[in-house]
Amino acid sequence: MTTLEDALAGLQLWPHHVETIRRTAEHLEAQPDVVALLLGGSLAHGFAIEGSDVDIVIVVTEEEFARREASTSLTFLSHDLATYEGGYVDGKYVSLEFLRDVADRAGDATRWGYDNARIVFTRDPELADLLARVVRYPAERVAERRERFVAQLLAWRWYHDQGFQKGDPYLQGISLNRVVLFACRLVLVENAMLYPFHKWAVRVTAGAPNRPAALMDDIAALYGDPTPARVEALVSGLLAHYGIDEAAADRTWGAYFVRDTELSWRAGPPPVDDL
């Protein structure tokens, strides 16, 4: 049987985090509808500071998950379980079938949430194998992703230039952020690394071994001086680093951008941005 110490081995935690996790595990393990408890968030990813909250995933039975999903009660929050001032335990409820769905078809940001997650306790012996499937990088989609991310990168470079020429601060701002986002996404795909959503995107990209040496400095400088020339240098330098033919990509990005942005509603519900 795995002990709490074994489950948390190798993580940088403060004593109050360990005690809070212990109290949380005791609280949840006593509930028959709880199948397993995972530790995630900054503590599991190695990004913790002394005051970090404790992020958890509570795996419950299918019946309990269905009940919670129907009543929109899929989150957990407790200040009482925390043993330190300002601390709290924050989590979400999932089920094994939900995790299988994540493994089969979820995007990177959902998958990354389980990367390096620690099983604090489990009543299901197959959970570890299921989590390994969840965080597997979809290597078979690297070529496709590369084309789509390059198209977004070039499209938003064009929009940024348009915003600059028209003196439109909104268009400049959103375009700049999208350029940085898809620069990070291209780096991650070239390193077969999952994308962690916006909060950790730049930090995780900084840890990618195969990236331009000055990329992170260039991104920081871009936010201080967001000129089209800096955007152009960042984009062109990134494409050159990975041996991507910029002229060829420049001829095709429009078709990819239209499909993935303007016509994405044809493959499913429109994203919330476009409702």
C-alpha cells in the first residue's frame, strides 16, 4: 500500500502542505462515493511557493459524478482543511469514465492538468495506467499541429501589423498575445510537450530544450516594445530555428486560419468567444 510520503516523494512541499494533504485525504477517503484522490496544480507541477493552495482532483463513482454534473456541483473548496493562514484546498470532481474521455479526445490544456499528478489514494488499481494515457503526447498529430499553429502565428502577425497601422490598441493587444501564444504552441509541439493553458504557457515553454536561445528574452522585450519589427523578428526567427519554409507557409496560412478560426463552428458548437 502506497503511503502519503511515497505519493509525495520528490515534490517541493512545505510541512503545512503535507499536513493539509493528509487531512484532506482522511476527510475524503471516509466517503464511500470517492474512488481516488489526486494531487495536482502548482504543487504537483513543481511551481509551488510557500503560500500555494492545494489543488486536488476527486475521482468519484459514475453515479455520484452524474449527480454532480446535473447539479453543476463539480468543484470543491475548503478553507477548514488547510493548516496554514490564507491556505485552502481547491479541487474538482471527475469520474473514471470522464478520465477515459480525456484520454481519448481532450485537448492539451485538459491533459496537462493531470501531468505529474500524484495519486494520494485510490480504490481502483487501473488508475495509474489510465493517467498515463491521459498525459500521453499525441505524437501522431505533430505534423498537423505544426501546420495549424504556424498558420495562426502568421495570421496574428498580420493582424498585429494591421492594428499598428490603424492605431487600434485592442487589435494590437489581442494580436500580440496570440502571436506569443502560438509561438509557445509551436515550441511545445516541436518538443512533444503538452500545452498547459495560458497561466503557465510561457513558463512551460521556457523549459523546452529545443527552442531559440533568446526566445524568452525576445518575448519579454516584445511586451515592452510591441512593434511590428519585433513581432516579425520573433516569428521569422522561430520558423527558421525549426527549418520551416516561411515563404511556403505564407502562401497557405489563410486557408488554415479560415478553417480553424472562422469556420470552426462547422465541426461543433462555436467557441464561447464567438457566441
